[in-house]
Amino acid sequence: MSEKVVKIAVDAMGGDYAPGEIVKGAIQAAREQGVEVVLVGSEELLKKALTQTLSLQGRGQGEGENVGIVNANEVIKEGESPVAALRLKPDASILVSTRMVKEGKADAVVSMGYTGAVMVAAIEILGKLEGIKRPSAGGLLCRFAPNTLVFDMGANADCKPRDLLVFAVIGSVVCRKILNVSNPTVALLSNGAEEGKGNLLVKKAYPLFKQSHLNFIGNVEGNDIPFARANVIVCDGFTGNILLKFCEGLGEALVERLKITLDRQLPREQIESITNNLFALTHTAEEGGPILGIDGVVVIGHGRSKAPQVANAINMAKISVESNLVEELKTELGRELK
Amino acid sequence: MSEKVVKIAVDAMGGDYAPGEIVKGAIQAAREQGVEVVLVGSEELLKKALTQTLSLQGRGQGEGENVGIVNANEVIKEGESPVAALRLKPDASILVSTRMVKEGKADAVVSMGYTGAVMVAAIEILGKLEGIKRPSAGGLLCRFAPNTLVFDMGANADCKPRDLLVFAVIGSVVCRKILNVSNPTVALLSNGAEEGKGNLLVKKAYPLFKQSHLNFIGNVEGNDIPFARANVIVCDGFTGNILLKFCEGLGEALVERLKITLDRQLPREQIESITNNLFALTHTAEEGGPILGIDGVVVIGHGRSKAPQVANAINMAKISVESNLVEELKTELGRELK
């Protein structure tokens, strides 16, 4: 752990509940996590939101809070072309926040804003790590296996065997640094457990995984995911994305069915609690996390985040900074891809 | 509906409970479905099993039952090379049964035996339909959407756009003929609903689907499957197989969790009934079904089938014969692939 206070630039204008809930979450994080937060956005609005939140909490502005403000006059909204906005709105909050990291004025950036814009800002301003074609979107697929990450579940629909190796390296580093799993097991997701099973992509990736420094345990199948048969389960982003959404859909369908089945058998609040729990077990995408493969710490949170989720995202950024996630990724990618 | 009595050759030596449960299921089917069943296997064993079952039911052999026996002296067992067995055990029950269909002595064959052997027998003796590279394994992915079939979930791991079109045609015909859906909707499974989303395979298949005679409604996503957003959902067999097994695994994990959550909240039998129901909703592979793409009706059932499942498999064969499934497949494949 670093002794230095981690400084986090928060895009205070991004997200459905910006800036109010972002400001609240930032104050909470600064208090509870011992981080320094810089809110980036309209100075006028942010001062107002800060004063309001603190006075509701019975405090004066700045009173013991490690929360500052940096002005940014524009916002990139959902649906705009992020690439065009990069030129047309240089003073947008996400761009100002990301530049603070590039210039060493902050250790990380956190945004609940338009994902496309956060992604483009990260790639264009901070750059990708060597060997990365596109940043990776992996993480928990379902909460039955809290130490099992699936990579990729996002943008990388068509993959080469080497891309799968990159996902495996990223997943292993995240598993060690964020989940504190010391020697994470890695598996290829396939349609059969034996070596030689799989589509062409998996068959070609298998020997690469075997020769790597990864703790590779072979192929796993779809039913192995909820039973945590490996810490890092690797697949192309097309398969991963379909699985993630199928998990959500199946969870919803089960919850609907269970509500009908349990109706009048148990008290309403108890049914509510059981089904909410099952829903949460099958819905992980709401969490957000660091964009992986970027030369800097950028955490994207869900647009619907309220203060507690904002504080969580800030905490994720703090852990990523303190664990040297990006440096470790550089080292491990360098080692495997040379 | 044909007036003619459908005659079904049943491989009575295949399956974990052969021949006892196969014989029982065959008798049940002959009685309830008005089909003629020919049990194929060791004449001695089958006569004994028939007599035993009927006497337990208080009847003499042959008394009103439309169940015959054809002798076959060998059995192909799980783990044997099916291709080698084709030469080395010409008198194996599955081969004798399948040849009866080829020679017009039966309308369909049903087996609970070793899938590899049933498949090879079907391909080698009956042959594949024109345009079929490998028989297709599709069907229900989960029971939330009883009129939604996913094709392929089996052997076709690496697909070309044209293969997906074949799956769509097969799925549509099965949907019409077996599920009685009159104009089944067809969708491509993708990582985004909009046209242009998907991996290269889906992107290339999209225009083929658009130009086809299929009732194509575009892309659907993973969460659309349990909500029946299309009748036929098409993907490569690698993705489909992983989804099928993930569905089973997630179902098991949910059932385990729910048993713990509901413990002592409801009577034990009620918990049992709720969790058994959820298990069944997420486990469809046990059902078996016709091998699709073969020039004849061949129904594979699960190895663990007992009499009721055997009778179901025979019923599936009967429906396939009476609905002219194979002729319809030939016609539709010819129309789309020309």
C-alpha cells in the first residue's frame, strides 16, 4: 500500500443523477476511503451541489472534506459521436478529467457518463498498452462464483488466438490485484473439457496457453462457470457478451416465475428479499470497473449509479492505483507477448 | 395425419435401463399412441422382458399388443469406435434397426443407446440430406420459452454463413411440424440487436437471412432467449453448446441456493417441488429428439431414459413420420440452398 493519498478526478457531469449523486458519492468516498477527490464539471453547479449536500449533513463547505473542484464547461452526451466531441468539445468534463491523469494531476479518473465517450477519451488521451487491440471488458458473469472472472464480455467480437492470451493475462492480473487470488487458475471456455475440443479459435489458443506463464488448467464448459472451476475463464467477446446477457435474461425469467410460485406461500417482504437476491446473483453488469488495457486507471460506472455506487467506483479506482494494476499489466503483457 | 399405422423400430439394447425399461416404454407407446413397435435386440432377452412386463400387468404375451421382435445379436457400447463397429458388428441392434428404415421395413428408428453409434448409423445407412454437412442438434434451450428453439447446440462448432441458413431452415421446419407454429419467426443470436452488430459470421449471415424465404426478424440478444423473442434462434454450435450447458449450470447453482434460502421457511416437500420445477426449466437436454438432416426419422433419447421417456421418444418419432418432417426438410432446404 502506498502512503501517498490517492487523488481521483471524478467526471461530475456524467451519469443519470449528475451532479447531485456524484457529489454525494465523492464526499462519502473522501471520508471513508481517505482519498482526495477532484470533482470536474461546471464550477457553479458543483459548488452549489457541494454546499447543499454538506449543509444537509450539518457541515460547512470544505470542512474537513478532501474534495476539490476543477471547472469544465461542457458535457459529452449519450448519442453524440465521441470522436467528433473530442475535437468539438475540448472542455468537456470527461476530457478534462482524463487529461488530469495524463498530466499527472490525478492518479485515476472515474465516470458514470456516456461509456463511448469515456472509452474514446481513455484511448485517445491515455493510450492503449502495448499488445492491446481494443480495451477489454471482463468481470463477473454471475455472483455464484465471486472469484471467477470471464474475459472478454464486450467489444472484441472477432478474436485471434493471441487476443485470447491477452484476455487471460489481463484476467489473471485483475484476479491477483483486485480479488487477491494469489495464483489464479486460467481456463479456455469450450464445448468440451478435453484438449482438442473447441472451435478453431480455442484449438489454436490451447497450445499458446500451455506454453505461457499462466496457471492454465485446460478447457472448461458452460456449466463450470457458476461452479468456479477456474478463476479466469477466457472466451471471445461475442460468446462472452451473449452469455452475460443470457444470464441476466434467465435470472429475470426465474425471478418472475418464482414470484408467482411463492405468492401467498411466504410473506410478501420475504419473497421480495429472496427474488431480489436471485436477481442480484444474475446481474453483474451494473457494477462497472476499470477499463483494462489503457495506460492509466479509468473506471466506468453505470449511468444509473447513485452515491453508494459512485463511492464504490471511486474505491475501485483507489484499489487499482494502490495495487499498481497498470504497471503489473504492462509487465505481464510484455512477458507473454514477447 | 396418415391413416396408416406408423411402424417404429426400437433399438431395445441401447440405454442404461435396456432392455427392461425400453420394452415397458414400447408397450406403453403401442397401447397409447396406436403405433406398431418392433423391438430390435437379443430375441431371448426381449421375449423374457416382454413376458415379464405383460404378466406383471396381468396379461399374456402378444395379447392385443402391437409389439414385435426382430433379432440382433450384438450391441455397440459407449466408448467403442462407431465407425469401426459398423464393420465389425454388422448385427448390432442399432444397425439392424436403422437398416429396417432404409429397407422400408420401419418408418422410424428410436434409440436410447450410445449417441455416437446412433449418429454414425444414421449417416452411413440413411445418408444426409442435400446441403447438410453435419446433422444438427437444436431444440429447447430452456423451458421458459416452449416455442423457442435454438439451432445449433451441438456438433457444428465452426460455421459458415450458409450453415447458419441451414440451421434456420431446419429450425423453421421443426417449429412448424413438431411445435405447430404456423409462421415461425427466425432471428440471429448476436451481441447487439441492430443490423450490423455481431461477429463476422453473423454479419455475413444477415443478408443471406434477409434474402431468404424465412420469416427473419433480425438479431436478438442473449436475454431475449428466455423471453421468446423469436421461435428459431440461430447460432453456431460452439456458442449454442456453451449456452445450453451454462443454462444447466446456472439452474443447478440457483436450485442449490434456493434450497438453502427456503430451508425451514416452507415444508420440505414444497421446497422439493419448487426446486425440481426450476431444475426442469433449465435442463432440456434430457429430452432427446430427432437427428435433423438425415434422410429418415432417427430419434435419440437420453441414456438414462425410463419407460415414460422411451414412450415420449417413440411419440416424437411418430409425430416426425406423420408430419412428413423429412420430406418437408428436403423441400425447404432445396428451396433455400438453390
